[in-house]
Amino acid sequence: MQIDIPAHIEKLLYLHDSLVIPGFGGFTATRTPATTDYVGGTVNPPSKTLVFSENLVIDDGLLTADIADAHGISTEDAGRAVEEFVERMRALLDQREIVTLPGVGRLYKNYVQKIQFLPDATNFNSAAYGLPPLQFSPIARSREISGNSPTPETQTIPPTPPAPPMPEPTYAPERTGGSSGWGTAIGIILLLAALAAGIWYWKFRDKPETPASSVKPETEIVEKETPPVAKPSKPEPEQEEPPTATNKEDSEKQAQESLKAKEEAAREKVNVAKNGRECILIIASLSDKTNADKLRRLLQEEGYGEYYQFNGKAHVVGIRFQYLKASEIEEKKKALMALTGVSYIAVKKK
């Protein structure tokens, strides 16, 4: 009897969040809510994302029970059919083949002999079964203006009020009379006369003579001769010995060595600026030399610079390349992950 086991796996993933294939591994589903892509203008329905793990080996009985109920056979016969299906899958995977489960995904082995799973675009969320992504576009709204409300074109601007009139200047009437004018003139004349008399007195007043007794005789200042201070004698500079021939040779060697070091540093800077720095990425550390040779052969076919080292216990395989920007290292790591299926790549030298 031909039993389509992948069809039973696909059906059970719609009904359960986890499913174990006895002796092979299991699938687990993670529910994700609806998402909105504002750039693409789509709304994706709720879905279930599948993940495969080889560590799920305990049989939950769902697959064998569904096969037995669907085909009317015993649980033992259904278990044997599942074992034969698992043996066929493992044989294909050991031959570096890709096993396809229709509607579920694809299984293959990477270079470290681990099973990798690539899910299909099937949505296993039964609540959102058959719901396609919804396309949407923004709605443009226009403002409607009623006829009673004034528009900017028809709105009238109220006139500005006129400026208040300035008050007219008023002038006090002049007083007539000769008595006030003559009094002012006489006062000014008297003030000028008193000012002139004060200036004349201050300029020509007599200065008082100083008495003779107040003048002190000049005192003679006798300078005492101070003995001369003896200046400290300066130490005579020691005569330097002329450099010998050996000192000259040593200095010339040191100058040549420093010149060579500077030239090597300048060449290294020019090489780094032109070709970039060297980086080593470790892809895998394998105990089996056959797997290490396969990985090295794949890297050579893809045109990568090979890095290989055997430390006595494991075969370390990687690539060696020059880079100018740190972003080139990340690009190489992503390309190697896609090529080899390895989920982690170590950076040895940067």
C-alpha cells in the first residue's frame, strides 16, 4: 500500500502547533499576528511559522494515529511505514540530496552534517486559511467649503480707523512791562562784574614769603666705600673627547636601521591603503578530514582565498581576504552562510 506521508504531515500541521516524525525530528509552529507593510501597501493575515529540530525525537503518536485512521490499518503497520519513510529520507540526505515535503518545505544537510529546513510560503494558521494578502492605498481627502463661510478671495478686510487728530500748539501770551526787563539786565551786569573781580584777585594776589629759619641746611651725604664682592669663577667646560671610529659606525647602523623601519612602515601604510587589511573568517572546525576536504573544495570552486589549519585535533577551514570597509566582512559572512548553511562564522583576524 502506497501511503503519502508528506500529505499527512501537512494536514496535521494545520491542526497542531507541534508534530514529531519518530526517529527523525519534529516541527514546531510559532503564531504571528497580522502585519502591515506600509511600503508595499499590503496587510498580511495571521500566520504560523515552522521551525525544524532534530532534538524532538520522542514520538507524540499524532502521525502514526492519523495514518492508521485514514487507511484503516493497525498502529504497528503505520509505525513501520513511517520508519521506512524516515530511512528513505536519511539515505537521500546522506547523499547530499534535498528532500522536499510538498506544502511544508525542503530539508538538506550542511557541511557540519546538521539538517537544515527551508519552509514554504504555506500559512498553517487554520483561522486565516485561504486569506490572501490585502492590498491598500492611502485615501486622499479634500476639504469642502460651505457657501456661507468666506473664502480667502472674497473675505473683506475691515478698514483701519483714522488716526486721532493731533492737538494744536498753544502759546502763552507775552507780558508787557519795562520793570522786569531792566531788572534782569542789571542782575546780569552785576554777576559779570563780580566774576571778573574774583578772577583778577586770584591771579594777582601776593604770595607769602617763607622765613629763613624754615630753610634747612643741606646735609652732606658721605658715601662709604663698599668692598668689592668677588664673583664666583665659572667652571671651565670639560673638553669632550672626540668620537671614536666605533661610535661612528654604531650611529650609522642605528640611522640605517631607523631609515629601514620607516620605509617598511610607509610601504605597509601604502599597501593597506591600496589593498586593505587582511581578514580571516573561520567557517567550521571539523574532526573528519573528508568533510574538511569537501568544504575546502567548495570554497576553491567559488573563488574564495582558502584558509586551512590542522591543530592536531580538528581541521579548521575558512577564507582569507583583503578588505577596506568593515561592511565587507558582514557581506562575506552572509554569503558564506547562504553557501554552506552554517549559522555562525567566527572572525579570527580583523
